[in-house]
Amino acid sequence: MNTKVWKVDKYVDNLENNPQVVDAANFLRDNEVVALPTETVYGLGGNAKSDTAVKKIFAAKGRPSDNPLIIHIAEKRQLSTFVEDIPEKAERLIEAFWPGPLTIIFKRKEGVLSETATAGLATVAVRIPDHPVALALLKSCGLPIAAPSANSSGKPSPTNADHVLDDLNGKIAGVIDGGATGIGVESTVVDCTEAIPVILRPGGVTKEQLESIVGEVQVDAALTDEAARPKAPGMKYRHYAPNAPLYMVSGTTKFLHRLVEEKRQEGLRVGVLTTKENAHLFEADVVLTCGKRAELETVAAALYDTLRKFNLEKVDVIYSEVFPNTGVGQAIMNRLQKAAGNKLITE
């Protein structure tokens, strides 16, 4: 398959009628899959009403079929066509965070969306992305679009079009190149089908921000307890992993140095993932920085790109510093834990 690339400037007016966007929208209406930029990561979009389109998403990614997809829409009014109701707390979260990096889980109506997209569940996950190109494409095609991250399943999510092509060139119909994404980690997923909302995946909207709007918000036990069964099926799979084994390290610089030297004495090429403040402290074959520790938003924005850079450096093992597990740090640590397969070395 020849993967088409449409370059679109997100700052141009009237994007909905941009010829490149219209062409990509036609592909979606023909049940092809198209990668598109959002404010979080690039998504791999397909018609959420079509089993044919959704199966192409799963096939291109190599994604397990019990892993439901997030449905992207352009306007809140579209919700009523495929959700049973909008709970009061969900209404408040929509008002506060849509468009934006928040996915809300609702009870779904039967017979509207592809059963493959919802993995046969009685619920559906929905968001409105806060990216001009994504919104223009959604409006132009007039469809709800199922869109997981546009990467091979298990690999770091893509934050620019080149990342998408590295994984999926020849496997999908096209990519809209709208430049680099902003937030860098996926949306927060919140289940609003019960009285107290539950975070199933931390992301671009923090627990603290959610609680400022609706009061108490719980966190799915599976996010902190490996033995617990995740409520979101996709959360049980390893994600975001670079090619080399990744280990999180909690300890002093001296401790991490010892780990590095042990592996180098075995003849291995060792990488260290750190921040700009700490880069000068480490000696390794490859030291890559991932934003500023004092500004965790910059770490989130650079995380996936940094993990992919280790692949280019052909390291044999990677050691990563850990981050505070609060605010956006919760999303960063969740992604690192998934990328490392929960491998943590403590001093």
C-alpha cells in the first residue's frame, strides 16, 4: 500500500475546506484509515461506524482486539447519537475540559457504533480533540472517528508524522502531517458511568484538575497494583517500549553509575534517560534528556520522542530516572512503567 502524506499548516484559516483535509476526509468516508495530529499524540483514525475501517486500524497496529478504541468527535451534540445519557458530572467535565486531552466513558447505545471499536463492551470512550487539524478533519468527514495512537502496538506513541511513517508506512492509507504535537502523552481516561468518576488512564488532565471540577475522583486500582485487574482492557498490555530493555532506577546518581558500569563491563551499549538539570551527572554511552525536571510538562511532551531516539542509538539497555507521581508526573510514570514492563531497580 502506498501511504499518502498530506502536509497541513494548522495556522491556516478555513481548514475544514483545505483541499488536503478534504482529500483525507474522503479517504475516511471510504473506510480507509488515516493518521492525524491531535494535541496529545498522532492518532490512527477510521470510521467508528464501520467494522471494515476499524478492523483496518487493528490490523495496521497489530493491536489486540479486546482493546477498545477512543471515539473522536467534533461537537458535543454528536454524543446523543451513540451514548445513553450524559451524567451530571460528565457534563461538568465536558464544560471544563472539552475540547482537550480528556476522554470520558459513557454507557453506549446499541447498534450505532462498530462492535469492534468498542470491543463488545456496553460502554464507549469519547473525546473532542483540541487540535485545529483534527477538528477540521472531523467536521469535514462528518463521522465519529475511532483513533488509537498511530504506532505499532507496544511501541512509543508518535508525536510527529515521521514517527507514524517509521511504524506504519505502507500499512495505512495516509498521514496528515500537521507538525509536532503539544502535550505528548495521551488523554486522561475517566469512567463516568458510576457515581464517583474513576481514572482508568492518567494523561493530559491531572487528577487534581478533575477534582477541582467534580470533587472526589478515584483511581483504578490496576494503576498502582499489578495484581489488580484493569477496568480498561488495553491497560493490561505493555506499551510505549523502546527496542532495548528499559529499567526505571530509584536511587542516587552513584547507584545509577554503578548499574551503568556493570553493563558496560559486560560489553553492552548503555543509555540513560534523564532531564536537562541532571544530564551532566551521568556517564554512559548515550545520555538523552527528556525535558526539565522542574517543568514536568516538558518531560511529558518529549518522552516518546526520547524513547524512539534510543532506537536510533542502538543501545542494548536503558536506565531511566523516575519522577514525582503527582500531577502530570502520574501520567509520565504510568508510561514509563508500561515501557519498562514495571521493571524498577531501587537502591
